[in-house]
Amino acid sequence: MSEKPQKVAIIGTGMAGLITSYILRTDPRFDVEVFEKQAQLSLDSASLTVSSGPDNDQKQHRIDLPMRVFADGFYANLKRMYDFFGVQYASPRFIYTMSRISDPGSTEIHPHFIHSSNNHQLPPLRPKGCSWIEWLMRVVYLAVCYYYFVACCFFVAPRTTSDTGLSESFRDYAKRIHIPGHYIKNYFLPLMSCVTTCSHNQLLDFPAIDVIGYQTKTFRKPHYTVLGGVNKVQAKLSKGQKVRYSAAVTAVENVGSKVKVTWKDGSREEVKSLFFDHVVLAVTPDVLRAIFPPLRKILAAVPTTPVHSIVHRDFARLPACSQVISARLHADNDRSSTHPIHIISNASTTESTHQHPSSVLISTSPIVPIDSEKVISSTTFTRVLRTPTSRQVTLDIFESKPTGPDGDSKQWQNGDGNVWLVGGWCWDGMVMLEGCIASAIRVAEKLNIEVPWAS
């Protein structure tokens, strides 16, 4: 007589939750059920389809929110999974216009530099109003600063702070290698803030090892986007999955050898509970603190911040940025392959506005006012931040060895009581989609499940 499958609850249907669910469902030992607080799966819930024109018969475009760009080198597991599923992706030619607002009340935006991804445009485009001599000096200065910084990333390792035992912050690392402040302030921070979707100070507080790891692994590597949107990935991962929609989980607790999950059924306004053999929590630290008491105090050291993203057609706010690359777009035989991204910074933060081929703009962390009448949709998602302290918390949860007198850890660790954590923040690295897959694979390995695309 075969054993009864172990019941597994997965809380959350982002990338980490869906990947973990897919892997576990390949093993007949597990019966998996997913809980989602929304009425739809969350991985693609903020994305939308727009037409390239006002008529319904125009070409339809899928816009991912947030933007899902991945690179060779850093996203090894993600790329391997996409190849396993046959997900198609392409490498768009990104053109970044970089502007800076010095006066807090100003809305005048004039690019001071234009960068092309993978240097597909050589020499770089010259901003309007910039003389040839000034432009040439700027290009040489940036080339020297950039390659000096890259050399440091490869050959100057981050330190451990002597007084705290924590890893060195990127702020301290940048000072130690004497990288020019002008380069960091006006070029590196704006570009990297678009990747990390956080303020400049928050990025400077990242562990240096995170930033250096990302830089070295993506150096001279192409960037990709999924053709047709991440909804294609969601469809493959969730096929055949049992999902409880409108189920907002309010508590996860160990009761004997089982794990009790309590949720509010949004469709009936009822509070319900079920017992499971394993529970996988694929949610952000702020949600974890609210529903799982053992981590309430520990995860207080892992900061999060809201990030706003708006889809709109307010092109009037970016006249200089649009004009400076209009000739480049018209000269391109396939305009859909060129993606301008306007990077606008002030003293503390950066806005990135993606000029999509569908003739809409996607502004993330906007700092320039947007005409409300031209807004198509808006969403807010949670960004998990990294600091030397939060990195140590993550290491203690996922990688520390038992330290107690009897060989037991004094702190809760991943898998204790058959409760598991997965997500972009659940590994030692930049909080990206790669962390979702790496953490899901870790759970699979602990449960002795073979990952389908591992070979």
C-alpha cells in the first residue's frame, strides 16, 4: 500500500511560490495547494496589454510590471529554467538617456549622457546642446572611471568591518577604492538604482559584495526580456495547480508535528484553518513578520520599501529626452527592437521611464509630475532592501550551522518545524528573480526532489 502524500501549502504566487509549487508537484510524495490573497495569480497580476494605437485592430503589446529584464551570468538558474520550458526571450537594444534635476522645483529635463546597452551604438549618441569637445571629454572620463571600477570589482574584495563583524557596505567600499564621487553620484547610482528600484542612500547601504557580484557576473553579458510577457512563464508554472484564490493568510503556526494555516476567505468573509505537513512561505519579510511569529523580531532588521510604477502617455514631460533619440528610432528598421529608457535623477533618487514600442511610457519611482488624465494604470510593489545587517540575518536563517550547546541553533532556521522560506531575498545576493529560483531549489534539495531543469 502506497503512503499517503504529504500535504504542502505554498503561500504566495509570485515567481518563487510558483516555481516551488511546480518542482514539488513533480514528486508524487507531495500534494501541493497554493494560497493567493488576490483573485488571480500575482506573478503577472500587475501586467497589462495595450495596443500600439487608438484603434482596437492595432498590434497588441504585453507590458510586464515590474519590468522583467535578466542577464547572462547572473541569472544562470532563471535562464536554464526558461530554456527547459521553451520560453522565448530576446535581447532588446536599450538606449539610456541620463538627466539630472538640480532644483527640487524644476521639471526641465535635459540629457547629459546617452548610453547604449552592450555598446551597440558606437560612438555613443551625443546629447543635444553638448559640444563635440565637451562630449569627447565626458566619454573619455566615463570610460576611465568605468573600467577602473570594473577592475576593482574583479581584484579588490570587500572587507569585513572590524568593529561589527559585518560585511562592508558599498558606501564604504566606494570610498576605499577612491572612485570619483562625480561618477558615483551622476552615473553609477542612477543606473544601478534602476536595477534595484531604491533610493541612492539605500543603494549605498547595500553590502558591497552584492553590488560587486552583480557587476562581475553581468560584465559584457547581454540582457534579455521574455517575448510576449512573463504571463507565458506563469501559465507554464501554474498549469494543473490547485489554487485558493482570495485567501489572505493571517497566521502560520506549528501545532505538534503539523503546521496550521489560517486565512480569511475573501469570497465568503470567513476565517478558515487547515493543517499541513509542510508550509512554504513565498512572501516578503514585512508579510512574514505579520503572519509567522518566530520571525517577527528577527526580520525587523530586513528593510522593505514601496515602489510605484505608472503606465501612461504623458510624453510632454520628456521633450528633450524624446527628441535626442528620435532620429535613432526612425533610422532603425525594426523600431520594436530599440527600447529607450530615460533615467532622471535628483539628489536622492532616480526615476526610470521606459519608452515602450507600443507608444506608452512606464515610469518607475517617478519624480517628475505625470498628467493624471494620461495615466493608464498604476501599481505599487514591495522592494526588499539589503544592508550588511540584513545580509547577516539572511545568512543566519539560510546558511548558518548549529551553534547551541547541544548542536542546535538558538535561532529559527529555514525548514524548522517544516516551514520553509523562498523568494528573491532568500539567498546571499542581490534581491532579484534569480534568488526566487535559487531558494526554491534549496527547498527541493532538502526534500530530496530532483529539479527538472537541473541537468
